[in-house]
Amino acid sequence: MSETAFAMTDGRVTLDGREILRGIDLTVCPGEVVAVMGANGSGKSTLVRALLGLTPLSGGQTLVYGSQPARFRDWWRIGYVPQRLQVGGGVPATVREVVASGRIARQSRLRRTSPADRAAVASALESVGLADRAGDPVQALSGGQQQRVLIARALAGEPDTYVMDEPTAGVDADTQQLLADTLATLVLDGKTIVLVAHELGPLEPLITRGVLVRAGRVEHDGRPPRPEGDCARPGHQHVHPHAAEAAAGPLTGWQGE
């Protein structure tokens, strides 16, 4: 019997006195490729952060591979790609160093970097097309390239499940296709993927299930609707809001801002 990767029951999140998530029930099983979609402010990013325990619940519960996040110890099984790379002060980190940090959950404090670690980092850099920038400081990269570094960091950890918060936001069409090709390989390997997206673009053929969040609730959970009209055109860039959601049907708003 397969373990459940994530299971949230009656999940609620309240921030600054405002209810962001309201009564979320969501289960993600191994091998699924789940797209969490919705308009800005709908709660979709909060939902994935709550699944991981990064944002605390004010009600209900969430389980990661059967354990509460605070008690979960096998974090090597999860690869998380946040929306942006946090670049702090001090000594600049190189691209290779940031990607290598994805191996930490697999290492004991006493074990030195192994050939397997180095091979995983090299493979991850190759997968996202940044092998030639490995020695560069991450601050020298563009926003899209930094996003690829975050993806490579998750790949280097060789987890069972990937959670990606808007991995295609602000990146060009070539990078989106590179991500789609990388995820296609993970799908063939039976990995579980949960990603937040405004639009699916080249990722659309990989998605097995769509979850539409609206006003903090799951409005649709099932087969993702196919894009229509301008949104279906290759290279369509999202810089505009779609029609007002108040007048929309239950399956519209998937590509909305």
C-alpha cells in the first residue's frame, strides 16, 4: 500500500486576523502531478506552505508522509522550490554551493561530501543548463537563472516529492520548456510533484490533477481544464487580469492573475 505524500484535513490558516484558508481537505498520493491554481490572493501559495508546515495551521491538521510536519524527520524526501532565492549579505555563495545545499538533508553532520553528492550536484546543474555557471556568485545571475538554481537545489537532493511555488513565474519561454522537460523525466521516474502556477504553459501535458483555490477554499479538484483562447497560444505571456471571477464559472480563472 502506497503512503500518502500529503494529507490535509479541514486545514485553516489565519494571518493578521484574516482567514486565508478555510476548511481545506486535500490528499496527494505518490506519483501524482498536481497543479494548484487560482487568482492572486486566493491562498494557493499559503496552501502549499501549510502542507509543508512552513505556515502554521490555525485549525485542522496536515500530515507529511503520515507524520505531522513538526515530527517529520525524513525531509530528504521533500524538495521545496520557493518563489525566489533569498540572497543575503556576507560572503557570496556560488551557484554550486547553493545547489549543493540541497544535499544537506541526506548528510549526517559527521559525513563529508561524497562522490554521490558531487555527482548529484553536477547532474542537477546539467539538468537546468547551468553547469557552465557553477562557480559564479548567485547574485550575478538573472531572476530566471536564480529560479533554475532553486530547481537544481531541489533536484540535487533526489527527493521523492517536489513542491514548487510558481516555478515558471517571471522566466522566459525557453526556461519554461527546460523545466517541463526536467519534470517529464521526474514523472517517468514516478516522482510526486505539487506545483503552484498561474498558467500551465508547457507543463500542461504533465499535469494529472488540478486543484483550483478561490477565496481560501478548494473550488475544483480533478482533471485540469485545458487552456482556451489566447491562453492556449504558445508563448502567451500573462501580464493582464482575466475576466472578473465573480461572474466566472467554477472552472474558469485557472490562468487568471
